[in-house]
Amino acid sequence: MTSIEITIPVLDEEDTLAVQVRKTCAYIAEHLADLAPITLVIADNGSKDKTPEIAAALAADPALPVRYLRLEKRGVGLALKASWGGSDADIVGYMDLDLATDLKYLRPALAALLADTADAVTGSRLAPGSRVIGRSLKRAITSRAFNLIVKLMFANRFSDGMCGFKFLKRRHLQRIRDAGAVSDGWIFATEVLLVAERLGLRVLDLPVTWTDDPNSKVKIGKLANEYIAALRVLRARLATLQPA
């Protein structure tokens, strides 16, 4: 039977972890039970608060399809590589704990992979039909600028590499990593999409409704420098890879 694992990377999220995970589990049980067994993986990037205890308790609850993965180093890419790399699920993915992307988009994202109409799916806040709620002008401009840089450097077809809502068929993962998706940081999920396109895999650009989290911990200036540096390294890697 086909199985699905969705990773939620976390770092010091004691205030919201239990509520958000239980909310997601309830949604899956009520709306997605017909698709395939779905497990949530809480990937903890070295939290120093009570996140480990809360996550362990959630994973120990037999009523919840939750697994807990502890890492001692920070990095979204590190969390995803550890979680996806250790998974035996047919479909793997990730979403942010703040659930900024409406959970109703889980069905079209997963259904496309189950129906074999896509090899990877990314949520988009920029594709026609998408909707963004409550985002500041500064963050909106920054997001568009980041995505424009990606487009200019790679001529990619997907519209939003940074939306925290991505899924793929796990059988492609090792090939994608071998071809250049290696970052331990936040850009890893974008690397996955860029390499997947370069390998000729089908990437579905799924317009979503996305609600800004005013308490976001993302530091735009620091992230921008890391993002651009990582893109340059990836472009050099892909220069040696023959397009599919």
C-alpha cells in the first residue's frame, strides 16, 4: 500500500507545537483518510526549550500518526534530508508548523503524485489563482525578488521556490541529491525543485492560499545572503549536468 510522510521542521516551538500538530492530524483523519496512510514527522533541529518533550509525547500517543526525529544541529535542509532519507514512504514532503498554507491544498498536492501526473509538487503564492493574506509589503517584495533571482539564474518553470509546502515521490530523492540538492539550509527545498526540473521530472506549480505568520522567525537579510550564495554553488553544480 502507498504511504505518505510529511515532515514538519521545528526549532523551539513549545508554544504552538502540540496545537498545530493535533490540528493537522485531525484534518488528515477527517479529510484525507481515503488517499493513503499519512504520517507526520516532527524533525527537531536542536530545540532548547520544551519542544523535545512535547514532540516525544505526541509521537507516543497511539491515536496520532506522528513520528519524532531529533537532530542536534540546525538547518531545514538537514532536517529534511534526515527525515526523507530515513523514510520508506512512497511520497515525502514538508510543510511549515505555522500552517501558513491552507491544509485544503494537501489533497490536490498528494493526489497529483498518487495519480502519477507529477513527480514533485510545490505550493505557490505567485501562480495564477493563488492568494496571499496579511503579508507585509516588505516581505512581499522580498519574496518576489528572491524568486526573480532564481528565474534569472536557472530559467525554471515553477514560480515560487520558497513556499514551505513541497512534496515528491521518494524514489527520485537520491537521484536529485546526487545531482546537486545538498544544502543543509532553508534553500534545500528550492534546490530539490531546480534539480528535479533539470533532470526532466514533472514539477507541479500549485497555486495556494497562504496566510502570513506575523511571528515568523525568518531574518530576511541574513537569509538573502545565504540564499544567493547557495544558488551560485548550485548553478556551478548543474553546469556539469546534462539537461534531460
